[in-house]
Amino acid sequence: MDDFLTTPMETPKGDDYLTITDDYSTGTDDYSDFSSCDKSSVREFRKYYEPPLYAVIVFLGVVGNLLVLWIYVHFKSRKKTMTDVYLMNLAIADLMFLMTLPLWASDALQGWTFGSLLCKITSACYKINFFSSMLLLTCISVDRYIVIVQTTKAQNSKTTRLLCSKLVCLIVWLLAVFLAVPEFIFAGTKDNPEDSSWKFCTLVYWGNDHNRTKIMVLVLQIFMGFYVPLVVMFFCYSCIILTLMKTRNFEKHKALRVILAVVAVFVLSQLPYNAMLIVEATQAANITITSCDGSQNFDIAAQIMKGLAYTHCCLNPFLYVFIGVRFRRDLLKIMQYYGCVSPKSKLSKLYGTPFRASVMSDTDTTQALSL
């Protein structure tokens, strides 16, 4: 788990400097004059902040992503597109990520009671699905770029692109596993100095140069988990916007709003969290927080930003699938099949036009992007 301020920091000797132990979980910071920085307020904030937030995220995320998989499996006989494959893998990644949140909520309430091995496995699984989710969002933006901007090429290579999408997904998962190796190596349980029976699952960097290791891990996460997806998404969606602006399709304005919403949600949810990671990397390289109050405030802010970043996994179904006309019609068709909605209802009349081949077909991408 990306617990902020989790390893001891080395600072110059002297009364003007503070040696911060960098652990919001353990609750004590030792100063050069051996006074103590009480982190009980941070622990209390985490206890009341994380469990209810994670409960909401898990509920919405599980319902939304299971609906995506339900639609995918129910219409398994239809020909799939690249985006369909990416969306299915994205839903799986988000569901696996959501499965780790109850364990972290329990960690916030009563400490880690599941052992060191499960701590490593849970931390690694969390990071695997975090990276795979971010990389799959990048793949979706590239696919939409090809479909809308490179239309002719997309139409001439549908079969090849579908095969490539499965290979790309395999590469994404393998890359995510590789990027999660540091979590499995450094994750472990750590005792609370104030209560030896209370343990936390956190990253414990060891070695002669643990600060450099921590910086490398943080830089890797920032680069692969935010910077690369952001740059690719910005390029692809910028090109898509320019292409749509040249068309006279009356749906283009809805499509533009959806694109802006996708980018805005990604930036607003991930930018603050990654900004905190940059501050943490700076803290590891050169102590910038030298007061107990500053350390406490940073820890609380880090918890808020981390929780905000996690909301993205429950928003993905709404941003990438639910807004699609094809998906809404497919969902309505299933609800009619199971008798949940009458064919004569207002909902059926609203979305009851003929069904197309895919929840986000290549030939109707602009409409699939529309609200």
C-alpha cells in the first residue's frame, strides 16, 4: 500500500533539523532533541475517513464493473471490438483493485491482522491493478484515436486490430506485474511503537541507501501510472477533438463534452495524488518538512488525495461504458429479457431503437462517446 511517509529519513545533525520517521501509521516521530511528534490525530482521521469512503467506492465500483462484465458475457456471441476487449480487462482490473480496499479499511480500523505474507500479496495485487487500470485507459484513448482520426486504416484492419488488442492486454498485465515487484519486496508489517499488538501493513524500505530506493519506486509509479497515460490521452483526445470539430455531425458536441469529462475526471482524481507522491519523493531526497505540524498536515492531506484517486475505479464504468448508447440499449435489452423493464415503459421507448453489434462499435464511435 502506498502509505505516505513510511521510512526513516536521514537528516543533517544539529538542533535545527528534525529527523522524521515518515510513518503516519506508527504515530511517533523522533526529533534530534528526542521529543515526540504525536500522530494519533492522523490515525484517528484515517480511522473515520477511509472505511466509509472505501465502502462507497466498493459498492459503486462492484455494481458498475459487474454490469460491464454481465453485458460482455451476455452478448459474447457478437463480434467484439478493441475497445470492448479493453473495457472488459479494465472492469476486471478495477474489480480486483476493489477487493483490496476492505483489507485497507480494516487496517485503518484495527491495524493489520492478516499476517506479513498477505500484506505483501495484497500490496502487490493493489499495485498490479492500479497500473493495469491506468495503462488500459491509455489503450482506450489510442483505440479511439485510431477509430476516429485514422478511420480508413481502422476499417481496413478490424480483424488484425482485434487480435492486437488481446496481445496488448497481455502485455499490459505482464508490465503491471513487473511494476508491482517493489510492492512484494518491500511491503511488510510494522509495529506501532505505542502499542506492540497493533501492526500496520506498509512499505518498509531497507538497505544502505533506502531513500534512493524509495525515490526510484515513487518516480516509477508517477511516470508509468500518471505521466505516460496523461501525455498519451492528451495527444489522442486532442487529435480527436480537432477531427470532430471539422465534421458537421450534430452529435459531435456531445462527444466533445464526454471527452472533456473523461480527461477532467482523470486529471482531477489523479493529479493531486501524484503531486503528493512528488512531495514525498522530494522529502526522501532532501528533507522539506521539518515540523511536527507540517508532517501531520501532510499525512492527512495524503490520505484525502489517495482516497480521491481511488474513486476513479468506480467512475470508469460510467465514463467509458454507461455513457455509450450501445451499452444503455444492451442493458435495457437484458432488463427486458429478465422482466425488470416492460417493453412498453418510457425507458424502453427512449432507448428502444434497434440494437447495434457492439457496446462501442467502430462504426459508431462518435455516438458511443455521446451522452
